[in-house]
Amino acid sequence: MPLLDFEFTHHALHFPQLRLWFDAHRKQGPGQLVVVSHAHSDHTARHAEVVLSAPTQKLMAARLGGKRQEHVLAFGERVALTEPRFGVPRDAHLTLWPAGHILGSAMAKLEAEGRSLLYTGDFKLRAGFSSEICQPVRADILVMETTFGRPRYVFPPAAEVIAGLIQFCRDCLARKEVPVLLGYSLGKAQELLVALGGAGLPLMGHDSMARMTEIYVEFGRAIPAVRPWDPTAAAECVVLAPPGAALEALRKHQTIRLAVVTGWALDAGCRYRYRSDAAFPLSDHADYPELLEFVRQVAPERIYTLHGFAGEFATQLRRLGYDARALTEVDQFELALDEPTE
Ligand SMILES: [Zn+2]
């Protein structure tokens, strides 16, 4: 059985012969090595032993707490898994490459028996303001996320979206209303802080994003100053909060206007779904053209798709002549109600 053969189980890749997992959702105990692509909660668990990038180590520790055996790899550092520290019994090499999704997000390239497999985790090709730049590499087998794997998902240029966001904020402030931008506290929040800080808007951040933002600063990101969460003092500020944050105290003291910031803003019903007044399509994921471009750059013999429109995207790839199959099928209900990291 080839060493790169994997099982797809509980939304994770498992290489049984290597005792290796990519993004296991279920906690793995000692003797199982888990590569954590990035620190979003749907990609992590309290594993005993992990391989990750330095920023992911910090972000994961801040979010999960606890102790674990950590193997921090630099991007582009190719390691033999037979090294005693990993304890993998069979000959294979692992390299992490920047995925461009959030700070520290990594793709994992696994090489064994003269073949290679690239697992993307979440990624985007466009340069963000606060993540590393995605670095696609060649591989024989590609396992990729396809969250926005449908032709209708083409994001407008980020500069255009941000100009619209800034206008939304200025219009609110001119009416003595407090604009509240809803974005995930890890990744989206920091993108927004950089984008809006440049416009000279005074910013206030929800408590949940403070520690995450500190870690971005520790890794050299120029994040503008953010006022600590204080609903009584939010007048004349642009407020950033994660979707689902309790905003009652803020509503008590201010008239607020909500804008959700997500790739799903391209869907007509998005702002109703998030009960917001406006929606802006700024995403940490690849859009459809980027997914296709990524496949071209990796030039794999075989492709496996997962997350979002995995089935549709695999069908499209087969039409283009690729050997592609979906590991997950789209679940519209799930997409509509539960996209915690977008
Ligand atoms: Zn993510």
C-alpha cells in the first residue's frame, strides 16, 4: 500500500502507515502526529503532538490553552519524518508552505516513495494585508479546499470593497450612528484593522480579537491602535466584533448599524442571514478563479476537493480534463447557517 494513501475520516486526512494526520478535528493522543494547517477552531483540537508554523503555535495556544508537544517548522523547511523527534516509522518528508489564508496558515507537502501530495488547508492566492503570501508548489496529488468552488463566486478587487466599507463607516458616523463590522476575530478582524486604520478611522475592537491582534503585532504586522471594548465610549468609533457577539450593551448606549464582512456577501440573502444592514465581500478564502489558477500552478495528476462546493468544483475540473473527485459534498443548510470562519 503506497505511503501517500490516505483515509478521509471525520473531515481529516489520515495516513495510517505514517501515523500522521492533517487537520484532525478529533483529539489525537500520543503516537499520532497531527499537522495543524492554521489556528481556526474547525482545524484544531487538543492533540498530544502537533506540527505547525510559529504563528499558528502562538495563536493555537492562545485559543486552546493547555500543553502539547509542538514541532514548529519554518516555511520551506523540509524535514524527514523518520527523525527521532517525530518518530514516524516510514520514510517520508514534510514541508510547510504559506497558504495566505490567515497569519501562519500553512499548506503541507508530503513526499514519499518518489511521489508528492499537497494539502492546502484553507487558502487564498490574493495577497492579504496581514497574512503571508500563498506559495503554490508542484505536487502529484492535490487535496484542496473549495469553499467558494462555484463559478458565481468571483470577488471584486479588495480595494473596491474596502472603499465601500470606509464609505459605509463614514456615512454612519455622519449620522451619529456607530458602524459595527462583523468579522471573525482571527484573520478577518486583523485584515479590517489594517484596511480601516489607513483611512484614519477610530477603531474599537471586541475583547475576543485583542489577544489575536497582539500575536499579529508580535509577528511584525503593522496593526493600528485599537481602543479596548467599552460600549459606553463607542460613539464616533468604528466597532469590530465577531458574528454572534453579544451587542446588547452596545445597543443600549449607541444607535448601531451592522455590516457583515464575508465572501458570502456575494449571495443576495447574505445580509438577512446575518441580520445586518449591509454585507461586504472580503474573504480569507480563494474565489472560483483563484481555485482554478491554483490547480494550474500545482499541476497535479489527481485532485481531491473538500469543503463548500466540493462536488461541483470536482465536476468542473473533470470537464477541464483533470482527474478530480470530491471528498465532501455540499451541504446547503450548513453553508447557509454555519460558516464560523468566513
Ligand atoms: Zn480557516
